[in-house]
Amino acid sequence: MKNPKTKIENNIRRIKLGNDQKRGNQTIANKAAWHKQMTDIERQQNGGMIERRPNPDIA
């Protein structure tokens, strides 16, 4: 068996991704979004696919 700690971390990550995980090839993009700490609301609006870009109004 592989490192059980990694397995647990992956399960937590999968739970945080939620239904995005079920869309097949989009999983990689969703993982990237998760690593960028995208909020659930943003993920719903973007479908988990669109990367964050700097906000021109703030900059």
C-alpha cells in the first residue's frame, strides 16, 4: 500500500472539489483551481475552469 497519509490528503482534496471531480478531463483544471484556493461560489460561477486573473479595478 502506498503512503496512507497521501491517500487521506487526496481524499480530502477530492471532497473539497465536490461534483467537479465527476466531469472527467476537467479534473486537472479543477485541481489547479483548488490549489489557488478558489471559493465555492467562484467555482460554481466559473464551472471550476476559469483561472483567476488580476482585477483591473484594484490594480
